[in-house]
Amino acid sequence: MKFGVATSSAMEALFSNPMRSLLTMLGIIIGVGSVMIMMSIGEGARAQIEAQISSVGTNMLTFNPGGMQRGGRNQGGGSGRPFSETDVAAVADLPFVEAATGVLNGQVTAVSEDANWLTNIQGGSADFFKVNNWKVTEGREFTAQEAQSGSAVVVIGLTTAKNLFPNGSALGQRIRVNSIPVEIIGLLESKGAAGGGGMGQDRDDTMIAPLSMVRNRVTGGNRWVARHVSRIQFLVQDGYDVMQAQDEASQMMRERRRIEPGQADNFMIFNFADMIKQRQAATETMSTLLAFTAAVSLIVGGVGVMNIMLVSVTERTREIGLRMAVGARGGDILIQFLVEAVALCTLGGLIGMAIGWIGIFGYAQVAKAPMVVSPVIIATALGAAASVGLIFGFFPARRAAQLDPIQALRYD
């Protein structure tokens, strides 16, 4: 039997009973749609994580105070004695450090002529922008001289700018930050949400100002540490092993904080890229588990296809006998029913892909996540549907091919 004849015969059999064919395809439709959605969510999460790694760089390290043991309890980051600007200078003097900055964080109310907005402020040196790989798209960064003198200037994020100046440009405007008049000298490039998928903190809702200005006029000083900073960020030079740099910087900081051998660190050092990659690994594991769960629907759909095909073989026994009587061989019957099963699953796969596409679009709109439907996802979903038809359709097709033509013609 020619393949074209087998295909037309399969289509005729499918459309002769459309309701049964649709119900048979239901498991395939759900399975393919689920697999497509789960794979797309996983790809989207991976794309977001790669974008975050690209935005901060893979060679940025951060010191946070804390991590000390007291009474059997581990205190978290930020709970220990703060660092000072002399610590920042010591880190910057390490031979493998390209740039370093101390950082102070606070929450402020920014007031313009049009609106007021509660936002975050970060104080840093002129190297803050280089260390954080954060470019200014309009205006300029503040200079080292402005940072040293504590000039009342700020560079603000896109979200803050839109909320303070909904009807005009923020560049060059003067605003009040906790009643302190400052000038906006630059607008930051957009970084998006820190957690991705609409669930993280908006990194564009911020303003960057000289460290001394933030400490002296916004957050206030620290009673134990002069010229304190809440954390230290630094870049490791290209070509230098980041993990080795992390160990050497940590040892230097232990010496500066007079931590005796065997004592626990009262600070923590983070490699942000490693943290993101760990989250990526967890996300990929979860995506894989969800994809396997979705694949169960395909298997269930395949069992349904096999059952219906067995019923079809029984109902069409006389037809099979007649085909054999006029010259069809067992292989021709096998191909006919295999094509019918594959066509049934492929059609269900196409419908499932359409539903999956709608589901992905809806998820992207609700979660504010990227909509990722790669050719690999499409090929995998369609290939899985066709494979289910081939695997689960083989037994009914083989059974049809092995029928005795005389007994089949006598079947009532």
C-alpha cells in the first residue's frame, strides 16, 4: 500500500467519527500543551537568570557584615559590626581588584513638584557604576570629586523617574530627598526585577548618590564605626580566578577584623553570579520535574489511543478481511493503522501546541515574564506526540495485520 493511500485512508477513518477522535486526542492535547508550557517557563527562567548574570557580571564579589555565632545562633548578613571606608580602601589595594566601592542603603521619600515617591537610595563611590555594571543612559555619573565632597546630586532609576515626573523628563530637575534638596544628574539603564517573573524587587526603583552625602545627610553615622559602610562590592580583574580572589580577600578581612584562627568569620563574602547559578540549578530541577509530570498526560493519552485503536480494529475486522482478500498484505494493514495512530496523535499535538501557545502568552502577561517558544520546544512537543502515536499504535496495528482474512470476512 502506498503511503499516500494509507494516509487518506487514515484521515477518512478519523473524520468518520469526529467526536470519538476528539475524545481520543484529549490526553494528547493536554499532554502536549502542558509539556510546551513547562518547557517555555523553564526557558524563560533561564533567560532571565542569564540576563541577571550579564547585568551584574560574573566577577563581582560582595562583603556583608554578619555571620557571627552567638549563643549557638548564626546571625545573618548585616547583623555584625559594619565595615569602614578604610576597609574599602584595603580591598581596593588588593592586587587582583579592578575597582571597589562601599555601599550604604536607606529608604527615603523623594518629592518633586508633581509627586512624591517612597524609594531606595544607595550611597557609593564613583566606582559604584563600574562595579555594578550599571550604565547611565541620559546625563552622567557623579565624579570622584563629587563623591568625596558629598555633593547633593543623584542618579535615579527608570521607575523612580516615571513616578516623580510622570509628564516630563527628570534629568536636570531638583527634588527633595527627606527634605534635602538634590539635583538629578543622570538616568540609569533599566535592570528590571531582581527576582524575575514579576516577583522580585524592582531594581529600577532606586537612586544612587555619593556615599558621604548619604551617610551624613540621610542614614546618619554609626556610633561604633566612623565613616561606616553597610557592604563592600568589588570587581576581580579578568583572568584572575574568582574563587581564589574570594579566599584571599576573605583572609585579608579576617586579619583586619582581628579574627583569631579557628574563630568564625563575623562577615560574609558573596559571589552573586554563583548565587544566581544555584537558583538556576534549582529552577531547572523544578522545570524538569514539572515537564515529567506533564509527560504523564502524554502517556495516559497514548494508552487512550491504544484502547481506541484496538476497538477500531475490532469494529473494522470485516473491512480488514476485505482488503486482504483483494490483495492487501499484512504489512499494508500494519502501515495503515500505524499512520492512523500517528495522524491522530499529531493532530492532537497541533491542537495542544495552539493551546500551549495561548497558555504561555497568558502566563507571560500575568507574571511579566519573557515569552520563550524556541524551535526546540516546538519540535519536542510535536515529536513527542508523533512518538506516542507510533509506540502506542503499534500493538493495535500489529494485531490488525495478523488477522486471518477468511476469519475476518466471516466476522459479524
